[in-house]
Amino acid sequence: ASVAREGSLLPQVSVPCLEDVSKDYILRETQIRCWIEQALDVKFECLDLSEVLHSGVYLCRLMLAIEKGSVPRIHEQAADYLYRENIDFFIQAMEEYAVPVRFAAPDLLNKRNMKLVLESLLKLSELATERRFRVQLPPISSLSLPSLDSLTPSHKRMVQNIVRFSKSRFTPIVPPRNRKRASTVQTKSIVRLQAIVRGNLERKKLRKIKRHNAYRSNVAKEILETETRYVESLKTCISHYMTPLQNASREASGKAQNTAPIIPKPVLRSLFSDLRIIYNFHEQSILSKILPRVESWNLYQCLGDIFLEIISMMKIYTQYISNYATSINVYRELETNRNFQEWTRAVEAEIGGKVLPFFLIMPVQRIPRYVLLLGDLLKHTWQDHPDYNNLQEATKKLQDLTAFLDTKEQEAENLTRLVKIAAEFQGMLKINLAEAHRKFIREDTFNGQNVYLFNDILLITSAQPAQPTKSTWKKRFSYQPSSSRATFHWIRNLKVVGNETGFQVLASGSGAVILDVTLEKEYGDGWLTSFKAQKRRRIVGPSHIRNSTSVVPKVPTITRDDSFVLLQQNQEVLRNHMFKVNVHLKTSKKKKEKKALSALQQNLLLEAQQLEKQIEQKKKTRGQLRRSNSVGELLARKV
């Protein structure tokens, strides 16, 4: 039976052959040893726990089992300074785990004050049990108490010292008779106490720096390893997939030591995009700079300045990530080609079964990986480190770059969807859906109607089911293709009203109901927010008038500069539209879809020519305006 002593964490068990304090210590030591053995799935041959734990190896393993990643590394070499570092790592991990630590590293190294060590380990086990650690502390009633004869001599001496310390009494200090001498002694004692406190604080800070540096070393090695694997993977993709396909497309016959299938150059461009540029950039600008620094790693080594230098150049990923969805679609279309399938299988057998999409997605995942790695490196960098500010700034800029690339990826996906919708409804509407200024926002199906939201129009289509007709030459029924009816409405002429069951789209003037939707509130609020966002924007396009309250005099020589920028932006968007249409035209196999894409391509070419004329006219007007301004300045100077 255990009886808790007042003011002590260690309960007392009455065993007739041992003293109260010694039996209490041995029982608690046995309990902690059994808990560590179960947690680490090991069996200690030595009963003396101080002998087992003084290296700190098992303590670090125990902390890693309780909380993953709490200890940066473990030294198993037989050296006291390495053992001390293990114990320091364990103590700091316990402090982060909110365990009150009552011992220091020299206590375990010198095998003393083990009672304080056991009390700290007991508290650790209680907290771990509260946080659902898989191994619980075994009850004392289930343990067998070892006999005193089975203990080693050093173990016996330690138990006797614990008993002697528990029975000792402190003698009262007699105040000195000489007051002047007493004040001098008191001053020296205070100075000595301050020195001890400052020394302890500095040593504690140094131990934390050592632990953080161990973590920094691990993260730096991970950055180098992942960068090396990334560059090697891109090199493999270029040498085994990209280069053979490009060589085959250059050869007229497709023969001459090249078994790769012949694929048109625009399709190859859509498949691989700027992969070679990205490979050269990482090999020459990143890996070549990181490698020497990680190999000569020290306490104050820096990596943040390297990433600050290259962040501005990482926008080369914009085109690749924007084209990624198209690249995957092109690959799926190429997979239907038997020659391409046979060739890719042969290549996969050479490089260990890695398929082409495995390499194509790597650049998409690389920038977010940098954010995670630099964030982890910043977490373990102290504020007065020379790399702290650079890492903080580089992490922030990489996060902004990741958000920017995600936006471009979404825009590219919306652009691809816009081209497909425009091809699907080509000739059914009075307008061209693939205009330069138009952007696809979202789509859904409400009450059997397909609803497409763009930045300036709302397109509603309703599919009529196919009607069966009896065949005249065989006794069976055939189905005519279903016909769809499409209507569009300008957003500037609409208003949307939300209610408890969904939302309604109404005509601004007459109030006629265009669309009545019953949805859950959260989903309806999403559509409501998207519609109102497009309603608030200033719609600008070839068939629209810019909303402005200011009156501009009709003088041909005065031109708004932002209108020229707007035309250039529309020209860039139109080029992207034409590029997507060309890709779909090359990969499409359906005659009806090809016909619609060809008609859409002609419309885009006409619009591109008109836009080019407008830009040339704006350039001439801007040149006249600048010349007139320069003449006015000269006249003003003469006056």
C-alpha cells in the first residue's frame, strides 16, 4: 500500500527490509524504468536508471516518441560533451512540453540528484497520459521491488546518499558580531549571486542556440536534398521525354535513330511550356549557390539572401503554372495515340516507372515547398542572427508569389473553360463569347438550367430532351440529338436579390424574373457575392461605354493614357485566347468541335486585327500629343 508523504511527489510504500526513503526511491525508479521500456520497446539489463539515462540517448528517444520532432538530433558517440548536448535537448523539449524541470545536465552526467530527475520524469508521464500518449505509467502495485543485494555498488551508494540527505538537518547560521565585516560579506554574496544568475541565463541561452542550430542544420540539408532531387528530376524529364520528342518533330521523316512519335511543335509547346528555362534557372541560380553554403554549414551561415536575390526571377513560373491544366489535357489526348503509348512505356521502363505527369507537376509544387522550408528555417532562427531579417522578408515574398501564381493558375483554368464554352455556343448567340475583355467566373446547374457567370454577362442555357422517332427502314427507335436554347443578359441591366431560400435575378427596369434559384443559404450567398462583385466592377469592352461622371470634351488630340494600357491588356488576353483555341484545335478529334473552333479562330483573328489598328491609332495620337506638349513647354520657357 502506498501512502503519499506531505509535500513530496513520491509516495511511500512500507517494505519491511528497507528504509522508507530508500524503498520509495527504488519503487519509483522501477516504475519509471518500466514506463520507458514500454514506450521505447526495449529492455534495460541494468537496474540502475542513472547508468541508463546519463548519456541522454534514451531520454531523447523517449521525447521523440511522445512528441515527434521535439529533439533535433541524437548523439550516440561516447563523449561527455555530446551526452551533455543530448540532455540539453531533452530538457528544452520538456520545457516546451510544459514540464517543470528540477534538474540540470550535470546531475545526469555525474549521476546525482536522481530524485529530482525522477520527479521530472513522473510529471512528464502524467502530462503525456493527459495528452493521450499510447503508453501509461504502470501502477506501483503491479511492480516487484528488487532486493538490496541485487543492486550494484554504485546504485547502493546513491540510495544511501538519498537516505542520508533526507535525514540531515541544517544548522542555524549565527550572525557575525562585526557589522562592518557583515556588510562586506553580504555585498560580496550579492555580487556572486548576480554573477551566478547571469551565468545561468547565458548558459540557458547558449543551450537554446545549440538546439536551434541543430534544427537549422537539418532544414538546410533538407533544402539542399530536395533541390538536388528537383533538378535531377527535371533533367531526367528533359533528356528522356522532351528532347526526343522535339528531335522527332524536327526530322521530316521521323526516323534516323529516333523512335519517338512525331508531335506538332505547338502541341509540344503546350505540353512542356517553359520547363527547360526553369531547369536552367534552378541549376545555375539556386543549386550552385546553396550547395557550397550547406557543405560549409556553421552557426551563423545564411540562406535568406540567396532567396531574396532570386525571388524576382521566379516569375518565370507564371507561364508554366498558367499552362499546367492545358499541359495535362494535351497529355491525356496524346495518350489515345498508340505510338505515343508504346514509346512512353519504353521510356518509363528506363527511368524506373516514372510517368510524364509525375515530372510535369513538380514545378507547380516547388514554390509552396520553399515557403514551408523557409518558414521552418525562420522558426528556428533567433532574432539577432544575421539571417533572421532576410529569411523573414524572403518568406513573406514567397508567400505573396505563391498567392500570385495560384491566381494565375485559376485565371488560366477559367480561360480554358471560356474557350470551350465559346466553342460550344458558337453561332447560337449574337455575340462572341471569347472577346478579349471577357472573363469566366463560375457555372452551375439550377432547376435544369446551366448558368454561366462572366464578368459582363449572364448566360443561361436549357437543354431540351431528345424525342424518340421511329426508323423507316428498321423496326427500332432512334433519338434525334438534343437541342439547347441559350440566352444571355448584360449584367449592367440585372440586379440580384437574396432571400432565405436562395436568390433571384431580376431585370433592372421591368423587374421581370430572369432566374429563380432555391438553394442552401451558404451556397446561395456564394453566388450572390460573386454576382455583386461583377456588378460593382466597371465593365470595359469593345461594345461597352466606360461608366464615368466626368464630361470629356471631344478633342481628337486629347487621349486618356490608361485607355492605351487597357488596349494592350486586351491584346494580351486575346493572344491567350487564340493560343488556347489553337491548342484545342490541334488536339480535338470531333468534326463538330473542330468546325466551331475554326469559326471561333476566324472571329478572334478579326478582333485581333481591329485591336491592332486601335493600338496603332493610339500610338500616333500619343505621339502627336507629346510633340504638342513639348512645343508648349518650349513656348512657356521663352515667355
